[in-house]
Amino acid sequence: GVIDEEVTYGLAVNGNSLDRLDFPLLATVAGNVDLTSGSLGVVGFPALTTVGGNLNFDDMSIAHDGSRSLDFPALTTVSSSLRLDHAENVDAFNLPLLTTVGDDVAVIKNSTLTALHLGSLTTVPGDFHITENGVLMDLTITALATVGKDFSIEDNDDLKILDAPALATVGSFTIHDNRDIRSASFPALTAI
């Protein structure tokens, strides 16, 4: 379906099996975006720049023979939390322009996720948890400078390199049980 440029209260797509979910002109959602408990084919939000609440993907899968990625090429702001939890058949989660998250980032228990790109994200006031993503190999957090609470990278078995060159301040710091990690670099970290 096509929606105009703004959704005022929130957008929820729950428990559906859709071949295509496409919002080519949608630029702003004043509330939450929830895609949960369903199977989606092609997912398109090419113009979305702002989510006024949470951006939540929970217990959903991508059921498309082509691209198995969730791409938000224009998204710059999520005013509350960003969550990708128990997403099946999602190989990549790409938010290349996301600079602002108002609370937490949680990417948890995604069995097929190989790449997470948050290269422009600078500040997370709450927790930053990347946990139990068994085949995650590519974690891009090059601009992340501040995490207000817990910075936690745990149980990501295939992650080999963890590089956070701008990370200067975190509330607490945990790197735990990432079986294949060989290099972790935090050259700017000055305060925990």
C-alpha cells in the first residue's frame, strides 16, 4: 500500500503474510513503527527520515527470494528505541544515515543477520545491546561516540572484528562470549 508523506499516530503491521510492503513517499511517522509477528516479502521505506517513537521489528521474517535486508536509506532519527529482535531470514539491517536514537538500541537473537550498518549513529542515551546474533560478521558503528548506559556486545559467534573508533564514553562496558572475535579496538574510550 501507499501512504502519504506523514503518519501521525503510528504504523503497525502485525501478524500478516505480505509479498510486498511498500511506502515509497512516507517521510515521517510521528509515533511508533512496529513490524511484528509476520512474514514480509519486499519491505520498502525509501523516503522515511523520522520515526517519532520506537522502530520495532519483533518476531518477524523476510520471505522473499531476492534481497533479505531491511533498508532505511534516508532514516536519520528514531526518537525512542530501535529494536530488531527474533527476525528470521534478515541478512542485513542497513541504516546508513541514522544519527539519532532517543533511548536504546537492541539487536537481539537474529539467527541469519550477517551485517548491521549504523555507521552514522553518534549517541545512544540508553543501552546499546548487540546480543545472540550467531552469524553477525559485519558490525559498523564507526561514528558511535557515547552510550549513556550499557554498551554490550555478547554471544555473536561469527563476529571477528569489533572496531568503535569514536566511542569515548559508556555507562558500562561488556564484551562477552563472542567466540570468533580476534580484534577489538576502542582508541577514543576515556570514561566508563
